[in-house]
Amino acid sequence: MGLLGALGCDQGGTRGPGFEALRSLAALSPLTPPVDRSNRYADDPAAQAFGHRLYFDGGFSGRSTLVDMLGRPVGVPPGRGEKGTLLQLSCATCHDPARGGSDHTSQAQVSIGVGAYDVSSQPSTNSAFNELWYWNGRNDSLWAQILAVTESPVSVGGTRLRVLWRLVDGFSDEYQAIFGPLPVEWSLADQKAVLAADGSCNRGPAGACPLPLCLEEGVGTAAVSCRPRFPFEGRPGSTAGCQRGSSTEPFGDAFDCMAAADQELVNRVYVNYAKALAAYETTLISQDSPFDRWVAALDEEGVDNDGISERAKQGARLFVGDASCIECHSGPLLTDNNFHNVGVPQDGPFVPTEDACPEGFGRCDCVNGKSCLPWGLWDGLSKLKTNPFRRDGRYSDDPSDNSRAHFYDVDLSEAEGLKRRWKTPGLRDVAMTPPYMHSGRYRTLREVVAHYNRGGEAVAGRDPKVVPLLLNDEEVDALVAFLESLNGAPMPEAWVTAPELPPLTEL
Ligand code: HEC
Ligand code: HEC
């Protein structure tokens, strides 16, 4: 029995409607990610190897904030340590590449970093294939996503200046071999040696400010001070310009108060760090699953084999047939790269509701549509409009890359239909990546299938394609078995486990 017969698509010699759909599922290995014009290091083996080390390094992460995305306190647990603890989270903490790039460490529906996310983790495996990144699509490249997560006050909680200093201290040779000189040509110990307890620089003999480690500031005005040229911590604040010492700006607004040319040097290093990490992620590809092996054997030899169980084959038929999953989970990665509302409500600890975002609330406002997290794609596209690290921006290696331009200009004032939509996740490795859905409300694949079987929950604007499926228990089992057949073969162990890393010096 050939592929068509095996899947129940061979209708009297004509190719049934399921055939092309299955071919798209079946055109699988080897999967090669699209060329990323915005990152010229993506295919560079040295950058990939460097990125592997950065991926496991805990030195880029900051201190526990123990707040959620709306600034509400998070208990311990599910926090990762008392407020103020230096957590040493790495990308691998929440994206274990030996387990489909998933988060097995968070003790909640959502992911827990220095604070609590508003959503569950998504896998890093296969992320190089994305059209847009994150559940709500607010980034348009793999490296821009890394810039966001590294400084996120609920996730890694680091800063671009911390990244600079960790690279100077632990990775300068590897960095410089790929990206050229670091702007800091002295050691972390040298910098520490000139610092006073208040973070300013000690003056040398005759009151001289130790250049180039420190800079004289405010010459020509009354206040003259000697400060580190590259402070140990700092990221852009919420108010433009220098608010020196402000308690509401990160680290007393240390980054915004730096010389503009030095800020640019730091940004370049920060982007290079992200491009190396993205290069590593480009190699994390799930392939050669039992499902792939079954389909390949059918395709080539026209014979069935024992790659997967009969139950899983029945599930594959349902997936492309009566259950209509393929409407959205299409193509080799089982995603249409689009965004839909499949009736997943905003519920569970730390998952923000629209009511929690009233008019005038600084952190989110669903009345005026300012950072309205529960609106998913709508919110993501509104943030993408002003993202400084886009493919068409000056940090891209090819600003003429207009492959995502159609997302930049979407008119959000009229776009009711974009609200409460979330990205269709790819389903490769899905059995390894619980919890499920953007809110993480399901722990098992059976619960997800049950969700679709009852037509989802009543969420305003739910996609009309999501209707009760009336599957019996056996059919539910079959869909679960099919989903479980999508785990890729293990990747080389040395590539997906922690390499040896330089010791960490506290800043
Ligand atoms: C505390 C846990 C945590 C840490 C640490 C973390 N992430 Fe994530 N990651 C998440 C969560 C949660 C999401 C989904 C966020 C969203 O959609 O808003 C995510 C999303 C992603 C995605 C997007 C996948 C997609 O399909 O759009 C990639 C890629 C990724 N992370 C890579 C990284 C890298 C690289 C690092 C290290 C620099 C990192 N993450 C650190 C939790 C984490
Ligand atoms: C209308 C488009 C659409 C259809 C039809 C659809 N899905 Fe989904 N699927 C999505 C979207 C969008 C999400 C994420 C939803 C969210 O988080 O709010 C999702 C999430 C999932 C997840 C969770 C994956 C993860 O990593 O969290 C699984 C598993 C899944 N779908 C399987 C199925 C199955 C099985 C079917 C058929 C019974 C199906 N889907 C039908 C769009 C669809």
C-alpha cells in the first residue's frame, strides 16, 4: 500500500484532497532553514560554536526581581530565588536543546526567569524557520529576539553593559576572532581597580581621571566628575536622554548617560552577541522523527513499514482529514506561520487579563491599546512598528531585506480581527515541550486535543474553524499518538549539552 492508500487518500485512483496536504507534511528531511540576510554570521561555523558556549553561559543574567509582567509580586516558589539573588540563568535553562529546546525548569504555567513571564516558553529548536518570533510576533529576526530576552526584566534580566563585560572577562579571544576588537581593551580587574565604592572612578596623582577606563564628565560646567566609560550594568531607560541617578531608570540610567559614540559601540557588541547565539540556534533542527521515517519509506518504496504505530497512522489521517488540524498546522514544520485565536482564554497565575490592564495603567492599557498583552498579535505588531532592531534597520546585515515589511505597516486602528491571536506553533518535538498554548494552561497533549474536540473555550473573536470535532476516545488517542511520533532524533550530544565555560567573576 502506497502513501495515499496508507492515509486513506487514494480515492479510486484520483488523488484525494488530503494528498497535497500530506505531501507538504511529507516533504520533510533534510530541513534547511531559509538564508537569513539580516545575520551574515548565521552560517559561520565559528560563530555557531561560539554561540553554543554563550547559550549555556549564566554570566549574562541579572538579579531576581520577583515580579510579573504587570509588576505584581511573585512568590518564592515559583520564583527562582529571593529577590536580588544573582540567578545565572542561561538560554539553556529555559530551552534545553536536548529536549526539543523546551523549558523543563519553570514551576508554573508560564516561564519563570528573574520574574514571571505572561506566557509559556516556546522551543528554540526550529526557531530559525520562523516568520516572526514570539507568541505575539513582536520581533522579526532570531537575533532581535535574543536582544529582547537578554534585557527582559522577567527573563534573563541582564543588560547590554553586563553582556559587554562578560564577553571582555570570559570570551574576548573568541569574540574578537569573529567580530574584531572589543571596545574595552583592558581587563575587568583593571576596571575594578580604579572604581570607588560609589561606582565613580578614583582619581590618580594630581587629580587625574584614569583615561581611557574612565572619562571626565561635565567639563565646562560646575559639576566635574570622573566616571567609568563603560559601567558594569545598564540598558536604555524608559525616558529618552540622561536622567543621572534616577531611581525609576535602570541602574540610575547608566547607559543613557554614556557618550553617544560609546553607546553605539556597546550596541554593536550586543548585536554581535545575539547574532552568534542565533547562529547556534540555526543549527537546532528537529528531523528524522518516527513519522518522517514512515513517510519516507512509503514515498520511496511504496511499502509500509513499522516506523509508527497503526494508531499514530490513524491520527495522521485525522490530522489532515476530519480533525482539520492541517488548516493551520501545515507544511514540514506543521505551522502556517500565521496567528489565530483558537479559544485559549487568559487564565492562570501571572497570565494578564484585559481587566488587569485598565485605562492609564502604565504597564499595560487595553482601553487605549497600549501594551495590551492579552491582545497577542495586535500587541506584537504594535511593538514591531517601533522595534529599533528590525531587519530593515542599521543593525541588520542587509537593511534592504524587506521580507517582513508587510508586517510593519499594518493599520492597527481598524484591526479588531488581529486581537487575541497567537502564533501557530510548529509541532515537531511537541511531546517534549509542555506546557502547551501561549498561556501554558495544558500540561499534556491529551488536554490539548480535548480542547480542540470541544471547540475551544468561548474567547471573543475565536476562529470559526475551531468547532467541536465530536471525536471519540479512540480518535483522541490516535491524534495524541500521531503528535508523539513527531519527536526528532537526538542531536549530537556534545552540541546540545553544556560546554566548558569560563569562571564567573561577579561584577
Ligand atoms: C526564564 C526562561 C527563559 C530564558 C532564560 C530564555 N527564554 Fe527564550 N523564551 C522564553 C519564553 C517564555 C518565550 C516565549 C515568550 C513570548 O512569546 O513572549 C521564549 C521565546 C524564545 C524564542 C522564540 C521562539 C519562537 O518560536 O518565536 C527563542 C528563539 C528563544 N526564546 C531563545 C532564547 C535564547 C537564545 C535565550 C538566551 C539568550 C533565551 N531564549 C532565554 C523563556 C526563556
Ligand atoms: C485555526 C487554526 C488552528 C487549527 C485548526 C488547529 N490549531 Fe493547533 N494551534 C493553533 C494556534 C494559533 C495555537 C496556539 C494557540 C494559543 O496559544 O492561544 C495552537 C496550538 C496547538 C498546540 C500546542 C503547541 C504548543 O507548543 O503549545 C497543539 C499540540 C496543537 N495546536 C495541535 C492541534 C491539533 C491536534 C489540531 C487539530 C485537532 C489543531 N491544533 C488545530 C492553530 C490551530
